[in-house]
Amino acid sequence: MKVEPIPGGTITSPKGFLAGATCAGLKVKGGLDLGILYSEAPCVAVGLFTTNRIKAAPVVWCQKHIANKKAQAIVVNAGCANACTGELGLGDAAAMANLAAERLGIAPEDVLVTSTGVIGERLPIGLIAGSIGKVALSPEGGHELAQAIITTDTCTKEAAVVVEGSKFTIGGIAKGSGMVHPNLGTLLCFLATDAAIDARFLENALREAVDLSFNMVTIDGDTSPNDTVLILANGMARNEIIREGTREAEAFGQALTEVCTCLAKRIAGDGEGATKLIEVTVEGALTVADARVAARTIAGSPLLKAAVHGCDPNWGRIVAALGRSGAEIDASRIDLFLNNMCLMAEGLPSSFDRDRAKATMAEDEVPIRVCLNMGDSAATAWGCDLTAEYVAINSEYTT
């Protein structure tokens, strides 16, 4: 079964999903900031959440109500994280769910709540109550919803695929630009599929897809109390229920990973102040764990990020990051490539054209490949360059 991207695809590309957004006045700079995703049929629902020990009120709400693996809608706001707000914040999250449920004619327990924005401020529930009725839902509303969830992002992140020979589609949207690091960062991702699917398999497939995508993105080493990835499956494709171990399950997992990877790369490339996407592939590791930790450490190195920004082919920064990653290595076996240009072979410097290397680092995407030559495991991580604009954004975030 071949996975095909849908041009212009979004979270409402699968059958039976509607979305929309409105301006509630929650974002300081204005724009769409309150949105809803709704399925015309009840869904199997699973999610993954922040590993930060401080969890925002909407995360607590979602973790409680997704335990039964069912939901029918997601309501989201940007501009206020509703984090570190105590019992009042939990009440605001519940109120937000109730408002959306009333708007949709479903039970509050079937509404998942998400928020993103400034930590430590009460959710302006009055603004939400006055605006939620203005959210017009439509099959084309996924693009509006993608716009409503962004904060410091400079662009929306949307993707959808269809699996040839199957009856199902998967679509998704995401936001994330700063406070992004492996094990989820300040990101929200909503995924939808019209596949009929077993809940346990869906949970396993989501975990694997996130491990290969969002958990391999690093922008600045920080994570937040609000990180959330949710997937709703409404079964409206009318396929036979997809279960673990089947050909359809393999195709679904591949398609889900492709959507998540596409969104993850767009998050990395849109890091706060970023001008370039860094892609680091580590091959020949003894274990997948070694490959993953090595790739993530290199992609997250502030020294490498600064070098990429300045188009400085100082490959010693790559090797130094590799050496402190904790991965098992043999320095005498390492080969290092910048866009297939060999910088290091068998642990020793190689002669290379510095002008060509600098030109490669000036491109929008900078691919780095490290061959450890110790085993058969590989992994890829994504990051971005470090710029003065990143400092500017985060020095005046609330001012």
C-alpha cells in the first residue's frame, strides 16, 4: 500500500471532520485564537502529553477524559496556556469544555481541551463564552483551525495523506516554534482519521509515530506544561477495523508516521528566529537508542546551531556533540558528511572545498550525516539555526 500526500491537505481532509475558528481577543497581537475540531460521529481517541512535571489544566482535563479512549471534539485557544493556575484553572478548563459541548450538542466528557500561550495567567473565560458561538464549522475549516493554534509560529503546519488501496485518510495540524525539545516540547498536534481502528493499536501507532517525529525535534532544549498530541478516529471510511499485525495496520502506521514527520520538520524549520532547518542522520549505531540520542544531541547543540547560522563548516562541533551524547562510539570509525561532502573519514579530517561547504550551509536545509560504523541502527533528528532573532523574541515575549 502506497502513502500519497494530499496537496493542500489538512485535519479536515478525512471524512466527517469539521473545523473552524474565530477571534476571541486572546492573542495580544490579534488574529484567530479560538477553534474547534468536531467529528460528525463519535471517535476512538488517544493522546500523548507533556513529560514536564508541571502540567497545565487542559492537560489534566484531557488525561482524565481520554482514559476511556473516546471523544468527539477538541476545543483549543491560543494566547493563554492556563498553566500554573491551580484549582481555578481546572475550573476554567472544565468551563471551556462545557461551552464547546453546548455549542456542539454533545457531552462535556466528549470534548478534549487544549491551550497554548503565556504561563501563569487565568484563562479569559468570559471572552471564550462570548465568542465560541461564532466558530463556524465546515469541511474546509481545518486551515482556520491551523491558524488559530499558532503563537510565535510564522506559518501554519498542515498535512494529510491517503493510502492507496485503502479507504482511509489521515490529516493533521500542529503548532510549535519555541520551547521545543524531545519528549514533546511546546507543541500541539491534532490528528484525525476516518479509519475504523482498534483503540489499543491506535495508541501504539501514535506512540511510535511520535517517537520517530516530534520526539526527534529540538529547537532550544525547553519543554512546556501544555504539550499535547491527540488523534481522533471516527470510522466513517467504513473499512474493516484495523488491528495489530495486519497489512492494513502496517500501512496505517506508515501513513501516520509520514504525517507526523512532515509536521515535525515544519516545526523545526519554523523555530523561533530560525532561517534554516538542520537534519541530522546518525547511521551505523549499535542500537536505535544510541542513534537517537546521538542525532538529538548533535541537532540540539547551541554551538552547531550558531555555526550553521554563520555558514561556518566547523565540523569539530558536530564531533564534540557526538562525543558527549552518551552513545557508544569508536572515534577511529567515524565518517562525517555535510550533504554527501565528506568532512571526516575513519576518525580523521578529510580535505574538502570550504567554499562549497559554506554554500551548502547557506541553503534552507542543512543535511548532516554521521556514520558510526559499529552496527545497523539509524535515526534522524531535526533542529534549526540559532539567531539573534531567537533572543529578541524570547526577551520580550510578554512585553
